[in-house]
Amino acid sequence: MQQIPKEMFQPAIADTREAEKISKPSLSFWKDVSIRFRKNKLAMFGLILLIILVFMAIFGPYMTKYDYATNDLMNTNQPPSSEHWFGTDELGRDIFARTWYGARISLFIGLSAALIDLVIGVLWGGIAGYRGGKTDEIMMRIADILYGVPYLLLVIILMVILGQGLGTMILAMTITGWVNMARIVRGQVLQLKNQEYVMASQTLGASTARIMFKHLIPNAMGSILVTMTLTIPGAIFTEAFLSYLGLGVPQPLASWGTMASEGVQALQYYPWRLFFPATFICLTIFAFNVVGDGLRDALDPRLRK
């Protein structure tokens, strides 16, 4: 039998520097999502744009000496200038101050509607998906009925009945707005509830609430965040549409929707009155949409091209 040289059994010399290059620290799920999201240049542009818009909504009104509600009938419909950066409206009010004060109202409506949709939708969809059976069937039939009601028509009817106001508008938007969130959460819970870690918790006697909020909802958070991100621009657009119909926030409050509605009437002679609010509505909707799409692609790499 051929003898094997002993030299072949000598341990290989490890190169520490090369080993450090090869080894990489393990990444958590959300850290991995963050890295993929940052690689999406369009999504990062949308995120930066959102940060700028929120910053201006908070601090913009303090950058001018004019108040959003103060009338100056000696300087009505003035074009943009060094004195009034965005011009003035038919009552001489400073459009720069009104634009960024209006940003607060529009963003508040969008965020509030999305948060309410989040709470109701997550609870409704989570319970329906986890309980299953008759409970699921009854709850989702109710959701399907509400889903079949024309959204904008219902919102308009409620606004006419209840009257103008921030609270009324948010309530009208969320009457059926939560249904889409509920359907998405239910689908996620149906997939997750048969996982081994959930069944193990059930065997150990964990309560329904503990299983829901410790195991199911956190693992469905990706889809929840994407849906919420895409809900906000829809609410902002709805507010602008209602304002165009004269059902927006009451005077002297300003929102991008009410400013755009007023600007349309003066478009022929004073186009700047429409230009600024309409531009920021479009930029905000665009930013939220690209951030939502970027987040979706980061959460599911299979969707990336």
C-alpha cells in the first residue's frame, strides 16, 4: 500500500488578515432592509424631500414676519418679491406663511387618517385572521361591504352632513379607509399563525393578545409600514379634492387644498396663487409614493428589478 507523506497532514497556516476580510457580522432583518433601502437612489431622494417638507412645515412660518391669517388690503394679489416671497392672495395675506402653515394642516390630516386606519385595520384584520372560522367570515363580510361603498362619495356625504372641520374630515376619511389595511393584515396573519413559533406559544398557554402583539403583528410590520406610507398621500389628495369642492377646512385656517381651490379661481391673472400649493401637493404625494415603493422593494428583494 502506498504510504501517504506526513507533510500532507500538516495544518494549513491561517491568514488572519484574509479571514477578517471574509468574515462579516450577521445583519438583523431591519438592518438589512435599511441597507437595501439606502441603495435605492430614488427612494432616498423621496425621503430627503419628505424631511425638507416636514422641516419647512415646522419652521417655515417662522421664517417670515407675516402671519398666515393677517389681512393687508393695501397689498392684495402681489406677485412674488423680496417682501413677499410667494406673493399675496386676494386679502393681502402672505402666501409663503400660508403655504407652510397649510403644510401642517395637510400633513396632520394625512398622518392622522393613516394612524387611525393603522390602529383599526391592524386590530380588525389581526383578530379576523387569527380567530378564523365564523369570526373571520363575519368580520371580513362587514369589511367587504364597506369596501364596496364608493370612498369619495361617502366622504363627501359625511362632510355635507357633519359640516366642515378637521375632526370631521379625518372621521369621514377613516370610516372605510381602514378596510384595506385590515385585508392586508389578515392575509399576513393567515400565513404566520401556522408557524412553529406561534404554535409553540399556543402550546405554552400564551394569551391571544400576547401572540398577536409579540409574534404576529411584529412579523407583519413590513407590509403594515408600506401600506401606511401609501395611505398618507391618498389622504392628502382627498383633503385637496374636498377643499376644491368647498368642503375643506374652514377659514381662516389654511391647507394646501384650500389654497389650491382659491388659486384656481384666480389662475388667469394671478397664477402664483395656484402654483405654490399645487407644487407642494404634487411633491409630497410623489415623495411618499417613492418612499413607499422603496420600502416595499427593500422588504422584499424579489420585487427589485
